[in-house]
Amino acid sequence: MEEDTGSEETQPLPLQPQQTSWFSWWGNNNNNNNHKTDDLNMGNNDEDRSNETHNNETANNNNGWYAGLVSTVNALPIPSLRSHIQSVNVDDSTRYSQLDVEQIEFLENEAKSVILQHSHSWCWFEDLTKLDKDLQSWTERPGVASVYDTGSGRCPLPLPKYPMDTHPGYHVYIKNSLLLPQESPSEIYHTEPLRTKIATGFKDYYNFPNGNHLYLKESRDHLIKERKIIIISVVGWLPEKYEKLTLGEQRTAQYFSKKLAQSLKHESPSEILSLSFECPLDSKELNEVFDECTLLLRHWEHIFKDVEAIYFVGVYHSVPLIIPLAKYILSQNEKFKFDKKAYVGMLAIESCFQGYRFWDHSIDSSQTTDTDNITAENDYSKMQKNKERSLFQGLHKNEQDILSKIKNYRDIDSEESKLLQANLDWLLYNWDSFRLSMVGKLYDNFMTVTQKLAIDYFHPKIIRNVWVDGQYFDLDSRQPEELHLPDYIMKTPRFEYDLTIPDRRKFEISLIDNFLLTQNMGRQEFVSILKLISPFFISRSYNPNTVTPSLKKQRTATTKQWFQQMEAKWNTIEPTFEGNFSFNELPESISTIHNFLEYTQYLTMKSPELFQTYSEIYDDDLIFKNFIENTLLTRKPLTNKHLVVLRDNLNPTSILNTVNQYDLVWKFHESLCNFIKIKNVPIQDYPKCLHFTISLDSILWRTIYNDPKRFERNNKEAIHRLKQLLDAYQTWDPPTKGLVHLKNVLSVLSSYDSVRLLIEDIQT
């Protein structure tokens, strides 16, 4: 597909690996420093730059400033010898067109050097309006780079492609996951009836609690069709070992921008522009990085003119950065020349909003019978210090000091947390269309669900979701016959199928599903039970970098055996091609679903530099779809509300501590009693299914429409869900130490033969 980024621009060709056979088909068919602020609370008092780099009235045109820069750099001759210039004097009045070839080369080398060093923040601007769906072509598209504390920080540099190393080969998305408690707000919300509006107004007048959750808009059509959209994604760097032991892995900011842009194209906007920030949050204080980002942002103020929607994306420790960055932009909407009615959405993936603490259930076992609170507390503190020392091993003192502050967000009275609360409250209260979507992995080795989803932060505009990875149900896509997948013939790599969650795992999913749903319905009374049960879902086995040696050995042996089987099969049946194949046809030898799954994952293991499969939380476009709909389809509350930070004192230090177990049993009893009283619980499909998909572009959009029949003004659905939960417990057989212990703690459920007896008991 041709990209219209300049009047005479020539697109660079994607890199082609030196490989024949099926790669020919795959490739051919997929390639068609003076600025400082006192703090992060930026308002409308920033000075305008005296020598504005861009003309705000004309630069918004795609054929204007950006296209002119790109076409200019492409038209310049490439020097045959390395530049001998030692420095280039660049100030705010410097224009790119004024630079000669050697000066440009010097600035490019300077910028790329700083990017590789991870020493300063930098920004990548890109027009994604005509984004090709092929991931391989993403890194080959032109854009404009601006690196703090370099010449490009004052005079942005157009480059032929993204300057960071990313995977250049071929790819396929294999998704086997589930989003709880909904994959669209249309599943759990409805339009607000007139009588509810009247009741809300009455309650608000007399200062009674009201409007604890969102409602849907009357219409979902053409909300941003033919409108201008801006995506701002921010990723903070992490030391390699730290990243592996916590998040497992990250993606680049550019990747998030383009993933979101792919999903936004479904809404048919007229223009999609992106700003992707990469920041040294592992070596610099948050306020210093914020200053760097806002200085770089001044080059792009003109692109906000008449924007109709702004979407922010952040991961882990970059989420506390996008909060003040969003406030900085929105508080100056008049200066940036966009209306206060613009949609603003923020996606927080695996956020550190409520910090972290370390869990080790094998060490916890030594505290099972400990009745000495002082000794138990000392053991807990010692374990925390040892775990943190291991996490920071090999890091510089500065990195340790910076990264250790992330855990301070756990204390809602800490300096870090209070600053975040103030900025978030401003966004929630002052911007009607602002929505915060938070999502995190259910099965993790590091942070609990309640920490990732900031469960103590209460506001109707905060919508929470949990991402469930099907691989932890022993549903291995490398063994398609064991998944009972139909073995259809595919003409193109595109397949969808719903996999039933095994009976032995339905209880834990139903438990989280029901209690998390209450949070999106605005029910504060279920916060405590969620905080008590979430640590049981922590296990070292959920991260390949933290598994026990015995389990790692077992997995390695299983993988080796599978690879040997695939090697024997595919070494003799290499896919071949005759003639020119269109995008709609796969080679016969891999055209069945089973063969395709086997071959692509075998190839990923054999030649990872040439081929990759994507299946992580960052790759699931269902998350981006839900985020978009949360922002567009929900109506603002009738009355503005401030952020409420709950002071819940139930913070278990060990899942095996007898006091915590006692608290859990009684809190579970209380929560079930409260749950069956809830009216208007949405009727959803049961049991929940895992969505298994195969795709090259990852866009498999499933539209869910609002159905008034889902909602009944009684508690029948709540009671029905309790019955489902009780039935699921009888077949529950979890694999990890934490979940096995949770089953034992809740063993009282096994004594009930019917839901009627359970209801009678919890109501007495």
C-alpha cells in the first residue's frame, strides 16, 4: 500500500530476509534544555515560544510542514564520506531547510547516539492516517524525531524510518485470551432511564450518594467519523533484568501508537496523528522527565488544532507520567486550539498506580502457625528487602534509587501518590469526556490485580478490566489437536473460535469476574474482598523468567520434545510456491489450521530473527477496542465528581497467615450477602469463553450492541451468578500453590448441596 506522506516522496522498501519458499508469499502480500517547571501541576501560565517553529494555521495540512520536511530530506543527496563537523549550532529559530547535508548527518548521528544510550527523552511524530496493516512495514515508515538535549530537540529531524531497533521479520498474531468483566461497555451498561435521571438530580440536590457508574449514550453512530485524532503513547525504559522479572517484556511507544491506530481506523476518522515518547524513567526523576517531554511537545502544539479526540497510552511506570502530561495539554486547550468537548481517553496497562510488594508463597509457609505479630512482621520486612535486593542486583545506585520509588505509590499518603491523585482528580473533574481504562494481567508473578487496577481509586469514569491468558489453563496453541480446534482449510491466515474454559478453572474466573464487575458498577463494598483474594493469583510460574528450576527443567524438556517432532515434520515438508499467489491464498501444506499453528510456532522457535508470533497483553486488539468504546460510548455523569481515595486497611502480608485467612472467610461471607442484593446485574454469557484467533493484522472487531433485555430491575441475575459460582467450586482443581490454598480457605462452599441453603446461611 502506498503512503501519501509527501508530494514527491519515495517510500523505502521493507527489508527482505534472504529466504525463499513461503517467505516470498508472506512478504509480497504484506508490503502492498532550558525549560524547567516547579512541579508537574502545569496550568495555562506557560510562555509561548517567541520564535514559533511552525505556523499553526498551515501546518495542520498533511501536505504542509510534515510532508515538506520528509520530501526535503528525501531529495537531499546522501554524502559519501562521514561528516567531519564537530558541532552544529541549532536554536529555536533554525529551520530544517537551512541545514546542509553534513549538518543534517551530524544531527542525525547525534540523535541516534542519545537514543541508543537511553539518556534523554525523545519523541517520534508520525502520520498514521494511511497506516498499512502489516506490522513489518511499520518500522519502514518515515517520521520526525526530536531528542531532548540535542540539536533535534530544537529542530526536529525527519527520518526515513523509526530509529529504534524493532523486530524486522514476519509475524502472526495468535490470541488465546479473555477480557473480564466485559469486552465492551455495551455488555454491562445501559442508557439512563428518565426516572433515574430525576432520582439522581434529587439525590444530588440533597447531597445523597448518586451516580456511581456510567451509562451508555443514546447513539453510537459516527462519533469520530471524519474527525481528527491524536494518539500519545509513552513508554519508560527499564533495565533488562528488572523488566524480565516484573513485566516480562514491553513494547515500544511506536508499537502502541500503531496498535491503537489500527483499531481506531474502524471508526473511520479523517486523520490519525501520533506522538510516541520513549523516556528514561529508570534513571531520572518523574518531574525531570516531565520537563523533557513538555519541551519536546512544544514542537507539536500546532497538530492539536481542531482535534476531536486524544488518546493516551502508558505502561507500568509511564502511567504516572501520562497523567500530568494529559493535564498539561488539556489545561491549555485554548492555547492548543481545540475544543473542551474533545474526547479524551487514557489506557493504563499494568500500571503502578498503587505500587507493588513482593510475594513468595514458599516463604509464606513458614509463617503459617506464627502467632507472634512482631516476629511475623520482621520476617515480612526481611523478605521484602531480600527480594528487592535481588531485583536491583547489578543496577547502578541511581537506578536503584529511582526504581525503588515506584513502590511508594502503595502508600496513598506518600508524596508520589498525592501528586498523582491531584493530577488525576483534575482530569476526572474538569474534563467531561475523560475516561480512564485500566487493564492488567490476572495471572502474574509480581503485582496483584488490585494494585494494577488501583482498586482504592474510586470514580465512575474509571473502568477496570482483567486480561486472562489461556496458556495458563494448559491450553497450548502448539498442540491444536488437544484444544479440539476444528481443522479447517484457511485460504488466508484468519480464524476465530471460542474455547471453553476447563471446568477445573471456571471458579477462579467466575470469582474475579463477579467481584470486578461490581467495581465497574460503582460498588465500594467489594473492594476489601478483591484485595484479600488477589494475592492468591500470584505465582512464579506465570513468568518464564521466574519459574522454579524444577518447573523450568520440565518445560524445557517438553518444548525440546515438541521441537524435535516439528523439526522432523517440517524439514521434509517445507511449504513451496508456484507462480504468483495473491493475499487470499496460503500454500497447501500449511493451509489447515493445525498445520498453520504448528509451522508458525516452530518457525518462531527456529528462526526468531525472521519470524515472531505475538500473543501478549500488549498485542490483544480487544483491549484497544474496549478502550475506544469506553471513551466514546459512555455518557458523562449528570454531576461532576472528585476522585475518592478509599482507606481500606485490609492489606495482607501473607496468604497463609491465619489471621488473613480468618478475615477472608468472613469478608467472603459478607460479600456474597451483599452481592445477591444487587439489582440490575447485567445478564452475560456463561460460561465465559476464551477467544482464540489467528490473524496477520490482529484486527478482528466484534461489535456488541446494547440490549435492554440484559438488565432486569431485580436481583435474579445476582442469585443466578451465585449458583454458577457454587457449582463451579465443586469441580475446581487449580494448579498453583496460591490458588490451591484459596480453595482450602473457601472449602465451606463444598458443604452446600444447593444455592438455596447457601443463601439461607449467608442471610442469617
